[in-house]
Amino acid sequence: MTCLVIDIGNTLIKIAVFEENQLLEANQYEAVEPALLDALLDKYKPERGIISSVKKGGEAWQSSLESKILLVHFNTAMTSGIKNHYLTPQTLGPDRLAAVIGAANLYPGQNSLVITGGTAITYDGVDEAGNYFGGSISPGLNMRYKALNYYTAGLPLIEADADFKAGYGNDTTTAIQSGIQNGIKYELTGFIESYKTEGRQLNIILSGGDSNFFDTLLKNSIFAPYIKIEPYLVLKGLNAAIQKHND
């Protein structure tokens, strides 16, 4: 079955087309026009679509799309094989759930920790039996840089530097980079270690816009051999949900 998959995030809208589990096309946009969607419908002729959004309210183009294709809105009941033990599933971010579904479908019967780096950094684990109990949310890379500038009188707004490797800074700029980037590095390794406390094999799946940056932070760590980068993990999870969805 050919499916149109749409993920509306905090800053970008990601759109993909799948033929069963094969990704045919994927792109991301700051805004979407109906003509763009019409072009995808004409090109691939998807049989149905799925849309997920972290925002309240719909986009202007949704009603037009719904008149042209069977469109399902992703919800927490569409667990697609995983067992969701989150105590308040109605408050669980759809992107987090979709990422866990994606991990469980890509690596069935295995333990996986999904780390998504975007506006926020999220950590979500799914075990070999498909159980999802919850996870963690912390400020994202750019949010940390902006917060230091916004909430202080004298600290400048600077950018992340993937080439910064020192353990400490020797001026204000590098001190901020050291604090934020090493802080995230130690946070990443700390969460990974906590998920490996039972000595079990664990896939470490990096997703989101900062996944490559996080991979750089971890490349010399003992966890490097277990890291897998899946930039389309949420889209793959949404596709798994719609492929297995019964009307």
C-alpha cells in the first residue's frame, strides 16, 4: 500500500511517501502549499495518508487534503504492536510515540533507546517485548544556547561548534560551548548508561535535526558501535502505524 505520511513538528513539516515499508521520497518544509501536496498525489497516487502534529489546531491545507485522500490522524491508540504503559497517554507527544513505534518495527525483538535531538531532546526506550514505559525530555541544543543569552545580562548568543573538543573553555565563547556541548555529551552518556544497567544489548537510535551532531559528541565513547542514525524514524513509525491500521 502506498501511503502519504506527514509529521508537523515545532518548526518544520516533514512529508514522505512510502510503498509498504520502502521510503520513496521525503522532504521537510517550513510551510506547505496545497499545490505541493497535489503534486505528490499525482505522482504517487497514495491509497491513504496519515498526519501527526505536535501543535494544537490544524493547518490551512488539511481540509483540502482530506477531500482528496483517506487521511487518518495519528493518535495514541495506534500503537502498532508496542505496549504503551505511559500513565497519561493523552499527553504523550505523538512524535515520541511514533519514534518508539519506528524503533520497534525497525528492530523487532530488540531493546532500543531512541534519542531525538530537536527543539527538545527526548529519550524513550522500548524493550525486546515491545514495552514502552516512558522516557525523558530536556532542553535541546539551540534552546540551551538561547536560554543562556536570554536569562543573563552579559552572556552572548553564540552557535554550537561541532569541532569544539576541549573539556573546558578559555574564554566566554568557548566556556559556553564547553558547558552546553559537554553537558549534553554527559547527559547522553548518562542516559544511555542507565538504560544499559542490566547489561543487555541496546540499540542507540539517534534521530531529529541534531542527530549527526550528537553522533559527533559520542563517536569516541564506548557506545559508538551501538549507535544507529535514523533521520526518518518518526516518519517510519507513522508509516508503520498507517500500514497496520484497520478502518
